Amino acid sequence: MGEPVTGRHEFPGAVAAHDQDGAMREQAGQLAAAMTDWLGASVLTYTPLYPEHGDKCSADLEAWCRSARDILAAVAHG
């Protein structure tokens, strides 16, 4: 009879995958925070959503960014 499985130290691949998932969640959280800042910025503040000279981005692009931000935030929280 084999030894019982007692912990993740017995599965190096699982440990690496867990670490990768953590890194991805952290990066997703950082991106979501950046997008929140962009979406909340004044149109007079240069961000990737608001080009120079105070021009506002298209409504479609803003809606896409809100959806992407929500997905990234969900990934960040696991």
C-alpha cells in the first residue's frame, strides 16, 4: 500500500502553479486599480483613456475598460 498524500510539498508542480496563480492575481489587482484610476480621472488629466487636450475617449472604449476592470478585480480576489 502506498503512502497517503499529506500535503502540497509532495506535488512540486502544484506548488509552482499555486505561486503562478498568486502572481497573476496580484498583477490583475494592480491592473484593475490602474484602470479604476483612469476611469475616475478628470478629462483634463492625461491617462490612457483620455488623450491630451482634454478629449474624452469613446463611450464604447470606456464601457470595455469598465468590464475589463471588473474581470481583473474578480481574478485578483480569486
